[in-house]
Amino acid sequence: MHRLANRRQFLLQTGKAGIGACAALSMPALVSSCAVVRRVKGPSGTGFKQEPLPYTYGALNSAIDAATMELHYTKHAASYAANLQDAAKAEGVDTSKPLEDVLRNINQYSTAMRNNAGGHYNHELFWKIMSPRGGGQPIGSLATAIDASFGSFEALKNGLADAGKNLFGSGWAWLVLDGDKKLRIGATPNQDNPLMPVSDLKGFPLLGLDVWEHAYYMRYQNRRADYIENWWQVVNWDFVGKRYAAAFRS
Ligand code: MN3
């Protein structure tokens, strides 16, 4: 018992409980504390209303045309926000709390909540991780972590492109920070995201790429791979890097 208590203390202090360490603990209280240790909290505070787009519709034209941006923001994303507010009202959700709280407990809510809470969160993030002054390469601690995890920035780009291209139907490709503070690449179907317990890919979303056809079809038609290739020109690495640093500290 004494050894177990010490071990629990060790896990809580280091925050580095791996899967093996978690499996080795058999007492329910210790297992649950282990699960808490392995979650990255990350920056929170996404609201339930749509925020203004941080640039003009045509600002990302090197990758995404103005008509696509306008439809995407004013119709698709706006619908998720409106439907989310309806669902929140119907299901008694306190909309003064961060949306992340709903996503992390999505099993308690309806399918409408899952689709629209995910849809709203994903798009609010998507607008922020792009910029007319984007492109180039990640810098600082994120660049170091990308090299350590995937070998190179090129390998990250290839991995994310594969995740996006191989996703059947509509959804998102992601770079996330998982509970072991490791970077992971993956995809989620529909409007799911990696904060949801139902997602196979779990972690804190650092960067998400919308690969629904509405995000690219007018310019690229069926050429999802070309859209992804051009998209790197507008990725806001300054924002993503700060998000990584904040999530890593949490
Ligand atoms: Mn979309």
C-alpha cells in the first residue's frame, strides 16, 4: 500500500503516467487519478457565438477563394453556431461556460449537440489557424517537437495530407497534443474532434484542416490533395506555436 501511494504521488508530480503505468494500477481510485493526469487541458474559452472572421473573405486567396470563404463562414459555419445555440437552450447548457466543457462530456448530450458543438468549435479554430501572413515553417518549441516526433516538417505535412486524403467522406485532419504531451496526427469524421471522448484520435487540437467538400469544391472540385497542398501557404504558425506552448504547459 505504501509503495502504491508513493507511486501515485510520483505520477501526479511528474504527469508522465504512460499506458503501462496506468495499466499496472488496479485500484479504481488510482486508475481514475491516472486518467486525469494524462489529459492535456490546453487553452479553453471558446464561446457559443460565431466570432468575426479575422481577415477579409479574399485574404487567403492563395489557397482559398473569396466565394468559398464567404459561403463557408456565413452559411456553413454560421449554421453550426445557430444550431448549437438552439441545442444548448433545449438541453439546458450554460453558454457562459467554455464550449470545451461540452465537448469533453459530449456523451451526455444529443447527436444535434455533438454535430453542432463540434462544427462550431472546429470552424472557430480553423479561422484562427489561418492568416494572410501565414505559410512558411513552424518555429520555436513546436518546430523542435515536430522534428522529434515526425522527423521533419515535410513528414508532418505528408502525414496530415495522408490523414486528410484517406478520410472517407467528410471530416477533419488534425495535429494534436496527447495526454503524454506527444504530437499526433489523425482524422475525425463529420464534425467530431479530438476533445470528444467518442473520438478515436484523442488530444488537444493544435491545428485542424477542414476537408469537407464545402471547404474547397468551388476551386478544386474533387482535387482534395491540391487543396491540402496549397493550404500550407496560409497556416498561421505563430498562432499554432503559441497554442502548442500553452497546451504543453497545461
Ligand atoms: Mn467547414
